[in-house]
Amino acid sequence: MDYGKHQAPQGAPQGYEPGEGVLTTLIRIPVRIVVVVLVLPVRIVWDALTSLWHAADRVLLRPLGRALAWLFDTLVLTPLTWLYTWVLTPLGKAASWLAVALLLWPWIGLGRYVIVPVARYGVAAPAAWLYRAVLTPLGHGLRWIGTALLAPAARGLGTGLAWLFATLLVLPVAALWRYVVVPVVRYGLIVPVVWLYEAVLTPLGLGTAWVLGQAWRGIAATGRGLGISLAWLVMTLLVAPVSWTYRRVLVPVGREIAAAFGVAWRIAGYLSRAVGRALATIAWYVIGAPVSWTYRTLCTPVGHFLRDSVWAPARRAAAEAGRTARAALASARETVRQARRDAWRTLVGSTDGARSREPVGIPARTLGSTTTVPSAAQASETPLLGEKLVKRG
């Protein structure tokens, strides 16, 4: 009985599988040791390359990609969008309108006002009148002539020709076929051939088939015996040893090597991560901690001091200087404008601003207020023209 055949024996080690033999137990530990030694450098190199790749992706490739995307959007996509929106689209619309105006509308007008009237009133209407007034009555007359006169004559002529053809040709040929050809072929050819097949060829063929069948049975029996013998020899001398070698040697060895590679890869991963954590800790205490302490203790206070004590006052002073410079420039422009008006009055000799050739600038007013802004743009010349008309009136 095979009860308990597939059950592991009591006290078996963890990972033990039913059917494992002494060879599996002997090669497991050495193979795993050798594979760990071989796989550990590969796993360390793999983890190092993976870490370098992630670091390069996070520090270099992503910022580079964002910068390239911004450059492409700024230097290529935005100009192309502007060119398409403000140049190519108006040009396309203008070219479309011009093509329609120069190519489509003339042909539409030609077809609507020239070709259609000419075809309708020059061709279709005369053709319809000719068909209705000439061809239809003519066709009706020809149909009546054919129906009343030509059809009886044609039927009589056809009947006579059919009787003449049947009398002179069909009846002689039918008699020849029925009374000469058929008897000759039946009694001179078919009856002898049938007798020869039934009385001679059929017995001869049956005897030959029986002889060949007996010979084939003997040959088949002999070949079957030889085939069984060769199959037994092949199974005994070749298939059985190969199957035993595969089942008892190759399968356990391959399974153990695969399991050893899996265990070695996991062990190498643990060792690689431990080495990586140790190197990261050493790098932090050697480089990262001093740099962080320097940045937090020295650079941050210095930066805050420079920002609050140097940069902010300098920015406020620059803003005040800019406002003062703009006010000074506005005052200088107003002074130059006033001096130019005074010089013009002196040269022309007129104090009436309405008759001078140079319009008097009116300071602009802010919205919702009556105060003037010297640095604002001048008002339009429309109020000056109204004042001139009022003064002249």
C-alpha cells in the first residue's frame, strides 16, 4: 500500500520535500555556500547601480527634463503658437477668402447664370419638345405597323421554317441515332465489356486481393514482432537510464541550484542593504552632519543678517532713489515744457495761447479727483479745440 507515500517523515528539517534522497541532502549546503559567494558581489553591484540610478534620476534627470521642457515651451512652442495664432491663421483666412472670391464665386456665377440657363432653355426644352411632339407619335406609328402587319407575317414565316428544318434535318438524325447508333453501341461494345468484367476480371481481382492480403498479414505480424523487440530494447537500454538520471539526479540538482540562487539573492540583498546603511551612516557623520551643522549654525544666521540688515535697506533705498529720480525727471520735463512755451511766446510775440501754433498742454487729472499729476500723460487735444471755438465765439 502507498499510504503515507507523499507524507514527509516525522522529524524532517524545514524545507524538506517528499522524495528527496541522500544526493539532495549532500549537495544542498555546499551548493548554497558556493552560490552565496558568487551572487553576493553581483547583488552589491546591482544595489549600488540601482541607488546611483535613483539618485541621478532624482537629482539630475528630472530637473534637466523640467528645464528642457521649459526651454522647449519658451523657445519653440510659444513662438510657434504665436506664429500660428497671429500670422498663419489670418494669412490662411485671407488666402481662403481670396481663393473663394477668385476661384469659386466666378464658377458658381458662370454655372448659375450661363450654363444652367443655356442647358435648360437651349438643350433640355427643345429635346423635350422633340421627344413629345415628334419621336413619340413616330414610335407609336412604328409599333402599330410592327404589331398589325409585320408580326403575323413573321409568325407564319417562322412556322414554315421550323417545319422544314424538322422534316429535312431533325427527323433523319433522330432515326439514325435510334435505329443504328444505339443498337451498334449497346450490342457491339457495352454487352461484351460487361461480360468480360463480370466473368473474367472480377474473379481474377478477388483472387489477387486475397493473395496480397495474406502476404500483408504475414509481413505485418513479422514487423510487429520486430517493432516490439526494438521498443523493449530502446526502453530498457536508453529510456529507463535517461529517465532515472533525469528524475534522480538532474531534477534534484536543478531544484537545489534554483533554490540556492533564490536564498543567495535574498541573503546578498540583506548584506548589501546592511553595507549600504553602514556607508550612509558613515557618510552622514563624516560629511552630512558637519555640513548641516555649518548651514544651520553659521550660514542661516549670516543669511538672515544679510537679508535683514543689508538687502532690505538697499532695496528700500533703491526704491526711494527710483521714485525720487522719476519725480525729478517729471519736474524736469514740466520745466522744459514751460520754458519751451515761454520761448515760443517770446519769439512769436503773442500771449494768446489759442492762436499759437503749439498747443498748450493741460495736466492730466486722476480718476475721481481734481488734483493734477505732473508725471501723468497729457489730455487729448479735443478740449483745446472746444476752448478755441468758445474763445472765437
